[in-house]
Amino acid sequence: MAALESNGGARCVLWADHLVGRAPEAALRLENPSVSWRHASLRWTGQVWELQDLGSLNGTFLDGTRIAAGARVPLRTGSRVRFGGDVEWLLADSDPPSAVAVALDDGARILPRDGLIALPDADHPDLTIHRQFDGSWIAEGSDRVWSPETDEIVTAATRRFRFEPGGVVLATAAGAARQPSPSTIQIEFAVSLNEEHVELTVVHHGERTSLRPRAHTYLLLTLARARLRDAEDASLQPTSHGWIDQPSLLKMLATSSAQLALDIYRARRQFSDAGIVDSAHLIERRSTSRELRIGISAITVRVV
């Protein structure tokens, strides 16, 4: 992700709209008295980074030349920037900014891990926000699914966060087809007679990957069986296969909403760690009801 590096060795990761100055709310806060309260800003336009002087007293400099107040100038990797008489900063990386959820109580920044943001944290994923192949983001709670707006305030376990989507990074259709994803893989379950042991294997273009059994494996097996059962009913359309309302699923698994959310997050993480892209769609939720299903249609379950 994009970052500034000072000649003194400091590093500052850039957010989509990055204020520089002495103000407490500045993302890059500089204490040098030559720096104005709100000195300058760096913004991602969707294509490049832009630097703008916000009417500072002592000027903003790009590659040694002072830029006009209010002017927006593009940056490139290697650009040298100075704010007033402070140290010089180098744009070491000009990639698009990362998405982030900023806690309103303490300013903590929660970054995505392989396209998944867990709030308030990975141990208590009361709310997840995940990136889709088209670059958009989906927020998912226990009772609804929606597309969060830029700077939308979301609540997770009584804590409030501001969501910043960062820069859009699109996956090409050709590239997506070559990568293992819920839409391109097969999964195989090998279940013992007493169902105490469940083995899970991912198959992609003939390559087989065994996943270590975890507590959430039985959740996936339960959802897989529901999808297979519906697929046997010729009267049902594929789009309706496998959906289970959450209260029924909680009863079937004898679990709580909080534990279900944790198991869903950990299942997605396990698949992501195994190299499955777009792993958020391992388990799908309907936006208009409290129903969910496994997002893989190629499923085999056998008893061993």
C-alpha cells in the first residue's frame, strides 16, 4: 500500500484522504512549528495520488519546488515532499490505499486481511466487511447484509467504526477464472459413521488440497448437506438450493449467534489461507432475510 518514508527512517502508510499538519486529527501529525495546523493533504483520485497545499504559511514543496496554495499536483513513486521546514518525505509506494475501519473511540485502524475486515476484532467478528471481485465492499452482520458507503459509521459489539473503502483494485475475469475461488472449486467431505471425524478436501483443476479439520468444518458440512438435498429436488431452481434461516441453523448446530459468526469468519480465513480467493463467498447471506448457505455448488459427501 502507498506510504511516505522520511529521510530519518519514519514510515507513514497513506489512507485515501490523508491530512498533514499539527492538528490532532491529522493522519500525518508533524510537531515542527513551521508546519501549519492543517498544512496539506494527499488524496487518492482513483488513478493517482495528488498533493494539495491547504494555504500553509511556510509552503509545501514537491521535488524542491514550492507548489501554489490550493493547487493539486500528481505524485509518482520517488516523489520528494516537504511540509514547511520539516524533514523531507519520499513517496516510496504509490499503490492504491488500503481499505480501513477506524475506531471512533480510540482511533485504532483495522486493516483487511485478504479482503476481510473483522469488527471489533478477529476474535469477536460481530461484523465483517469483505471485498468482492468487482472491487465493491459488502458488510455482513447477523441480521442484515448491505453495501457500506464511504465514511459510513458501523457498529460492532457496541463499538463504532468509520469505514473507508480505499482504492478500487479490480480482478480481471480471465484471472479470476484461473484462480481457485468458491465458484471454481469442488469440495469433498469424508465423514465417519459416528460423524466424530470429518475430512475436507478442496479440488481445483485436478489439484487436491486437504484442509485441517476445525470446529467450523461441521458447519460447512451441515450447509453442504442442505445444498445437496435441495439439488435432488427437480422442482427447485439452483438459486434456491441450500438456504437455511439462521435460527434453524443455530438449533441444528446447538450454538449461539456469536459462535456462528466466529465459525463463519474462521472458515473463510482457513480457505483464504489455503489460497482460495474471494473466500468471503464461501458462505453466502441473503440481504433481505436471515438465510445463509454454502457458496460452493460442486460438493461431494461420502461416509468412510
